Amino acid sequence: MTGITRFFIRWAISAVALAIASWVIKGITIENGWALLFAALVVGLLNAFLRPIIILLTLPINILTLGLFTFVINAAMILFTAEIVGGFRVSGFWAALLAAIIMSVVGFFLNLFLPDDR
């Protein structure tokens, strides 16, 4: 599987996970499909570029919480995405935290079906 194909599959997985999170959580609204796709893209880009730096900076608290602080970081990425993307709204931190947990669980199970090239 090529890199670009893998990117689009992961983007689709992220979009599905975000759609499920918005369906389950009342504090998250997505106006249309384009907002969903753009929000999934922004979350993916933030997780690819900004999240590793933040995890490195918060490593002591992440170790102390046995990695659970990562959900707080993911919630911050979702809140930041809501500020950037029009048509994607998150009502507050707790909605973003629940969305981060749901997106992690859904993404984990959907990624099980993605073939690994390694």
C-alpha cells in the first residue's frame, strides 16, 4: 500500500471516529460533511506535528499519570481544531475530552483492519 493511500485511509478513519464522537456527544456539532472532513484533516495534522512536541514537554506529568494525560492533550487538539475549522464546534473541555476518548477507541478498532506494511 502506498503512502498516499495509507494517508487517505487514516484520514477516513479519523473522520469516521470524529463523526461517531459528534453523534454520541451532545456538545459537539458538525454542520456538514466538508466541515467533518476538514476537521479530521486538521486534527490529523495537529496530531502529526504539534502533539509530539507537547507530549515531550509534558512528559513528567504523562509518566506520573501513566499516559492518561495524553487524553487531555488530545482534547486540547480537538478544542484547537474547533477554533480553526468553521462548522465544527465543541462546547467545552469535557466534551472535547470525551471526544478524544471516543476517537481513540474507535480509531484503535478501525486501525485493526488496516494492513500493516511492516
